[in-house]
Amino acid sequence: MYANNINIINNNIEKFVLRIILWSFGALAVWYVLLLGNMVFNIIERQQLETDARVLSSEVGNLELIYLSMSNNIDLAFSRSMGFKEIKAKFATRKSLGSLGRSSIGEALGSIKMLQNEI
């Protein structure tokens, strides 16, 4: 009689373990299908983004070509007709600190020499 009770308990444990294994297998199968679907979706999205990148790249190339053709038409006469004037550039320079003694460094920092560009 004791052997029959133990057999019933073992049979219930085996069914319980089998159910856990089957549910785990089902859950893993659902997870696998979700991951596989996500990968396929990402591949399709990547291909679409590559197509968009190619279109944008060609559009940028066309805009660069238009810019270069327009920039070749700009010259001094065109700028004068638009109201721009040519000016003489002035550059500010300082004396080199390496060639000065310690006493004249403070004086050199305050002095600025103006030079005109020879354009």
C-alpha cells in the first residue's frame, strides 16, 4: 500500500515536470518567433534607410554642382553691380615677445601696429 502512494506522487511530479518543459518550450518558441520577426523588420527598415541615403547623396551632389556653377559666375563686376565695394584690409600685429627683454614685455603687450594689405 505504501508503494502505491509513492507511485502516485512520482507520477504527479513527472506530469508537472513535463508540463513545465512543454510550457517552457512554447514560451521559447514564441520568443524565437518575435525575435525573428524583429530581425526581418530591422532588415527591411535598413534597406529603406539605405535607399533614402542614396537619394539624399545624389541630391547633395546635384546641389553642389549647382553651387559650383553659380559660384563661377560671381566676379568683381557682379559684386559691384550688387552694391558691394572693395576695401583695403587692415591687419593688427604685435611685436614678437621672444625678441624683447623682460622689462619691455609689458610695454609690448600694449602696443599694436597697424599694417595695410597690398591688394
